[in-house]
Amino acid sequence: MTRAFAKISFTPDVQTVQTEMGSRAVYRSTELGETEQVMLDSTEQTFIAERDSFYQATVSQTGWPYVQHRGGPMGFLKVLDERTLGYADFSGNRQYLSVGNLRGDDRVSLILMDYPQRRRLKIWGRARVVDARSESALLAKLELPDFRAPVERGILIQVEAYDWNCPKYITPRYSQNEVEALLDQARQPQSAAVARQLSGVLGNGALPLIISGIRQLTPRIRAYEFRHADGEPLPAYRAGAHIRVPIALPDGSITSRAYSLTNAPDDLDCYRIAVLRVDDSEGGSPALHDSWQIGTRLNIDAPDNYFPLHDDKRPAILIAGGIGITPIKAMAEALAARGTDFQLHYSGRTPQQMAFVDDLRRHFPHQCRFYFSQTQNPTRLDLSALLGNLSADSVIYICGPTRLIENVRQTARQLGIADERVQFESFI
């Protein structure tokens, strides 16, 4: 959540209601400090480019809001730069309500939805009309060459704030193309691994689980939710814990792999893990992705923990690389729940390939920093600067590739930080 969003949205009346309902203290910190320069990064830009519709609100001269659905081919809402959006306004029913409202008040609010993945982006901005006669070159940038609907004008929006909403109460909906793709996948012949899992229960542990939810986090990372097969509470654990799960391989044999629990240990109704698919490895992730379905039953052992989070008030520095975010996310949630200071530093190739980026931004906007190595403007974690400014009692947790872990440990030693203050778990 950005300060720009908070200062636009948290009006005195809103603040009064927040106080009455007990949430004011949570949101007050988001308003402190100078309003930052709002810029759409690659996560927001990609999300916008993948939408084929959005909802737009304008304000009329009577003070009434007017909400309009805008649709077109995927990508018709264009990102012109980090602060500017635009779209071609196609001919419609000729009421011209939105265009007329913009003559008196240039403020707009947009809601962009991704129903299958239950994601929602809200954008505030100031809009102006692009006239076809006087700004033909600019309008040409907004037009879609393969879309034949007549264009009457363009709309240019200067972004002033944005905010990601939580997925709660978003009902998953699918377009015709998405449904057809799912049906095609369902019609494919079942592998031996799928057939084996459908015919019985995998594993021989004492804890019976059933897969109750599956969510595609990135093109290669999938999240799985487990509940007790008999509806009972699950065994407790501490942040940093993992479970070892059985996987049926395509040849019918069984292997097992350990995956970190990604949710804070305050919810014993379900366990959650996230699995990166690595097709050219000897691990079980491709078989897991191909065969696990909602309703798959597993018998496992209770969670184990070789990477436990400390339980006192010492501040923490959390460093994650790639899929190493999985135990680190649980640690961040646990630290936040008990009011312990922490920073989270998360590096990867691009936001689109990194799990939980949007969730972390929403829940920990002031504690998280992100570093992307393969974006247009790459950023890099400066370990010397980070570790050189820690308090003497801070505890450091790292999870990710071996190279990242070794770089952190070597930098810490050079700065005289004791080895016992540096805890790590390797994800190859």
C-alpha cells in the first residue's frame, strides 16, 4: 500500500470509521511521511497488459459517480510509461457519460480484475481526452491495428496512486478460451502417476491430508493447500518448518520431497506449500505438478523444522532468493503477528517469476524490498550496506541458492557478525 493511495483514500470520514471499527492504528502508518512518486513497475505493467477489460469511475457535475465497463482485445489498455496509461475509446451507445464527466472533473478510478487468479488492481489518476483531429500521432499509439471497432477518441490517464486488493470474496470466473484450455488439459491421457493417485492414498505417515486448493502463483510455481482428511486441527509448527510429501513418478514408483510451509503457524486449519516446476531436474516437481489435484490424499509425518525462527523480540533480517521465499514468507507473517521488527529482502529474475510478490507488497509495504536481475532496470541487493547497518542483536535468515547463502555468510564474517546470528537453509 502506497502513501499516495492512503492520502487520497483515507479521508477524515474514512479515518473516523476506521477508528470506530478498530483498524485505524493499522493504517495510520501508511500516511506518514512525504508522498512518494508513484511509478508502475513491471508487475503492474504486465498485469495491465494482460487485461481485456476494466471498470472506470468518473464524477458527474451532480456529484454522482458513474461506473462504466470498458472492454476490448487483451492489451487495449496500454502502458505508455511508468506513470501513464491510455486506451482508444471505441464508439458505443453515444450517451458520452464518461467523456462528458471528464470535462468538469478529470479524476478517474479504475479496477482491473484477474478472476481466475483472484487478483485485483485499483488505480487512481487524472484523465484527459485525446482528440483525433489535433493529436492524431498520439491517438495512433493507442489504436489496435487488428481491431476494427471505430475509434472516436483516446483517453490518457496520469497515474496518481494504485493499490492491490486481497483475493477475499473474488469468485473465480473463466473466459471461453480459458475454459477450453482447461478442457483440453483434462482430455489428455492420464499418466501412471495420476492413475495411481486417483486409485488410492499416497504415503504411509500418520497424518492424513487432502489437497483442498491449488493456485498458480507464476507460470512455473504452484501453491497447494492441505487440510486434515477427517476435518481435525493439524499439528502445530513454528515458522521455518517443512513437510515431506510422497510423489508418484511417471513410472509408477514413489519418491518424496520436503517443502517449506509458507503460511504463519497461527492457522492450524490448513498447511500451504509452493512448488517450483523444474523440468530438467531429477526431482519430483514435474510429476507433482502433473498429478496432484484437488482431492488427492496423502499420508505424511508431522512437520519438521531445521530452520526455526527465534521466539524473542530481537529484530530480524530476512533474505530470500527465488523459491527460497517459501519459509521466509512464513517468518515475515509470524514476526508481524507478534510485533517484532523485521526487514525482508527478496531477489529474483523478474517479478513475474517470483512467488508472493503482490501478497508481500500488500501486507508488508514498509518492510519489503525487491531486487530484479533481468528487468529493464536491474537492481541488486547490496549485502555490505545492508549487513553493515544492522543493530547488534539482529538475527539474519537466508533461504535460496547456495551462492546467495555463501555471499551473505562471507559478508557477515567480514563485518564481524557472529556465525550464530546467521541462519540459513539452502534451496538449489
